[in-house]
Amino acid sequence: MFNAFPVQKSLHVAVTQFSFAPDGSISVSIAIGEMQDGGNFVPVTEQPSYYQLQPAEASEVEKLVTLAEGVTMRAAMSAAIVQFLRNTGRLKV
């Protein structure tokens, strides 16, 4: 299960996987897709995009994490990753 975030009228970005390395970097896998009725995410690309965030970048992502009641850490982290990649121009959709 992953969270999808709107980036264009009909396209969404989903962080399908992220993991932390011992050096403080973050490996990220992102899929681009559409949301169907009922909330199902359907990828429109065959392969996900992969990003490696260096430790300094990972630190910036952590500053963007916003926790709120009812929001899981995974959802908050995914939103922060998408926001960071969009802010830095690395996520081109």
C-alpha cells in the first residue's frame, strides 16, 4: 500500500518504496499513474523512477515531514519526498 499525490489534472505520483541507508541517504522508488474510481492507483509507466537522496538531501526531507492526527509516518514521509523532489526540479511530471 502506498500514498498517491496529485501532480497534474489526472496524474498522480506514488512513492512505492523508500528505505534509509546507514549513511543517512534515502533510496526512493516512484510511480506515475492515474487514480481510478474507488481509489485504485493504476501506473501509466512500465517501470518506476528511482532516486537516491544523499544524506544532506535526506535531512531536508525530514524537515518537510508533517505529522498530524490520523496521518501515518509512511504517508508523511512520502509526501515530504514528493514535495522535496518537486521543489528541487528532480521530479518532472
